[in-house]
Amino acid sequence: MIAKIDTAEAFAPIYELRRQLMIAGVIALLVVVLIGAWLSRALLGPLRELTAGVTRFAAGDYGAKVPVRTRDEIGALCTAFNGMVDELRDKNLVIENKNRENEELLLNVLPAPIANRLRGGEKAIADGFAEVTVAFADLVGFTAMSSEMPPAELVTLLNGLFTRFDVAAQELGIEKIKTVGDSYMAVCGMPEKVANHAERMVRMAIRMVHITREHAMARASTSTICGAIR
């Protein structure tokens, strides 16, 4: 007894198995690609944002922040970076405030051109000025007046008066040297030379007299001030 079967029919199960394996392989490949794309977006995306934040911070942007999208190690790293940025920004503000205070203190001690030269690296500064005009002014009767005024009110009085003197000196190109008690010392013609230094200082003296009278009249409602510039 002889049985015959067609080749295609005989190998049909094998062909079907191969087709199913190919389909399964394609599906597995698509799954791997999709998972890889998701992992790339989930992992590399935050890393790119973190890298961009670090770059902005290194460029001086102290407000650089990165979003925290995950709760894994990368999310913890982003959170730590944001905390570091906040801490460094606060410390930078403190440093800027201290530098500003030091700058104001330096300008109270030295003229601005001399302070700039010191910051520029000059060690020993010795300049000569052949012609300058120096003014030294004080309030007449200040000793008697100060003995009758509370210290806080006295300081407020002098601070308001000398502040107006400073504004006038700046407008006329005059450099304040120092204030001692009720005394005000200024110079014109240094550290920058000017031809009409004497004229400017006379104008400053006249303006100081007017300022003193105006300041006294403004405070006349609360106290009596009899001041003059000599």
C-alpha cells in the first residue's frame, strides 16, 4: 500500500511556524523599539534638561531651574540641583550686598577716582595738585544746641543737613573730604583738576548757607535751630 502527499501540504506546518515566528519577531522588534524610545525619552530627556540647566547656571543665570519629572535617581539629582541653585543664589545675594556695603564704605573714605585706581591694581598712589580750594565749615552755636537735644535727634539733624551738602557738592564737582561732628570739609580741584576751583567753592559756600537756613526753617515747627556757616 503506497501513500502519497504533496510537498506543499507536507511542509505547510513548517511554513506556518516560520510565518508565525517572523510575525512574533517583528512584534518583538517593535516592542523593543518602543520601549527603547520610551526609556530614551524618560531617561535622556531629564538628563538633557539637567545639562541645559547646568549650562545656564554656569553662564551666570542664577535662576536656572530644571523640572523634576520622576521620583527616581534622576529626579533626586534634579531636586538636588535646584536646591544647590537656590542656595548659591542666596549666597550670591549676600556677597553682592557685602560688596555693595564695602563699596559704599570705600567711597566714604576715598574719592571715587582713587577708589577705582585702587581696584585697578595700583598700590601706592601719590598725586600732586598745585592749586586747589579747600572749604571747612561748621555750625555756629552747635555746642550749646547739642547739649539741649537728644542724641538721636541731633544725628538726624546733621545727617539731613550734610546729605543736602553732599548733593550740592556733587552737582558742583566738589569732593567731600570728611565730616567731624558739625564740621564739613570739602575740596575742589582734586583728585580731578578744574580751572575754576575757587569759583566753584564760593558757590558751594553760598549754597551751604542757603541750605542751612532752609533746613532750619523746615525744622522750626518742632525745634528752634539757629545755625550759620562760617
